[in-house]
Amino acid sequence: MFLLIYRNDLRPRNSHDNHFDLIVYVCFDTLSGTEKRTRLAFRSEYALLVVLFGLVASHGAYFGRRLVELAEARKEAGASEKAQVLALRRRRLQRLSYWISMLNILISAAVLILAAYAQAG
């Protein structure tokens, strides 16, 4: 309904309006005519996608950089006790990185299931 009111105005249109039309369509029209269960699936899917993008961005930005720093520091430390401590910290960070990757895969699977549910529903 909001999109119909928006489209019936008499102001001139430009390319920025086309982007706004797309955003309005995605936010309102895809959810307006569907069943309540399907709307919940759409909203859950969008929320999970936001979480997924955040996890992927932070995972790459933090863990990748930190693992490289620890590997370089271990090389510089040689065979000392400090090198063993750095190696242990790196292994712990790799383990945490692995579990965050598994969480990313789990969220991706949930998004896939919700998308299939919304398509079938």
C-alpha cells in the first residue's frame, strides 16, 4: 500500500528515485502480500544475512591480520620460550577462527533453509 501511495505522487523522477523504489519494494512489497509465517522467514533471513556479513567482515579483518602478526613474531623469536608462547597463542587463535568459520557455515545453511521455506510457502 505504501508503494502505491509513493508512486502516485506527481513530482518529477530521477535515477535516485529508482534506487529508492528498489529499497521500498524490497522492504514493503515483498512482505505485504505474503502469509505471516513467510514474512517471519523473510525477516529472519534478512537478520541472519546482516549477522553473516558482520561475521565474515570481522573474521577476515581481525583473525587474518592477527594470525599473520603472530606468525611473523614467532619467526623473529626463533626457538626461544617466547616463540613457544606465540605458537600456543596462534594455535588458540586458529581454533577460535575455525569455530567462527563453522558458525558462518551454520548461519549460511539457516539462510538457505529459510529461503527455501519462503519460496515453497
